[in-house]
Amino acid sequence: MTTRTLPVVPLLLLGVFAAPAFADEASGSVSVGGAKFTVADAIAYPDDDEIEIVFSPLAFDRAKMAEDGKVDTFDAMRHAGDTLTLNLAADGPTMCVDIKRREGETMYSGSTCNSDFTAGMSIRREGNRVVGSVQWGEASGEHMQLRFDVTVAQPER
């Protein structure tokens, strides 16, 4: 009987490449500034010294967004769905959120600020990810009820 010894390194590499990548997760609902939706997806990207976290009822086309080597505000603006954007500064979330909504061919955008927003936000950086939740308002009225764990897109070098 012949025995065969398999090299350990290729087997270890197989385990590394077979491991699933950590997928972005986002859930919740939004009803702020005329935008009203159930969250289906979220993206995050750097914008100068801030990180923008964008929520939408439609999935983001990450491959298309990254075609120019970066994900930025223009990609979020071109996205077909309504969006709510949280702005995360170096010292924590800001008290303003940006809203973009569409009605037919017309797009509306603006910001709404409320010092109560930040009291219900729990957001932290974990390496290249941003993780957190937002609990503000009442589900029957204006509100943000969000949970997320998303990768911060990095520009190609």
C-alpha cells in the first residue's frame, strides 16, 4: 500500500480562499424630510475628514460605483433610489442628515438638522468598517430606525 503526503501549505491556503467574505449589512426604516423607505442596502465612503454612510431602499451597484476608482458623493447622487446619509466626523456623528428623494424624473435633496439625532446614534469604527445603530423618533411619525455594519470604500491607489 502506498501512502501519499499532501503538502500542508496548499491546504491552508484553500481554507483562506474558501472562507466567505464578510458581507455588508443594513436594515431598518426611515421617514425624514419627505423620504420614507425600508432600508435594503447601505454604503460608506470617505469624504474629506468625514465618513458618509448612505442608506437606500434599493441595492447599490458597487461595481459600477467603483468604475472610476473611488466611491463618492456623486455615486450616491446618481443612485436611482431615495437615500438618507449620515455624516460621521472624526469626533462622532454630526447632528445633520442629508436626504435625497425622487418623484418621477424630479430629484429633491437637502439636509435636516436636529440636536436630538445624535442622542440616539451609536456608531463606531472597526478597522475598515463602520458599525452602529440609530434610534430616533416614533415609527408612526418621522423616524430613523437603523442598524448597519458596512465596509468603508477606499479609493484605488
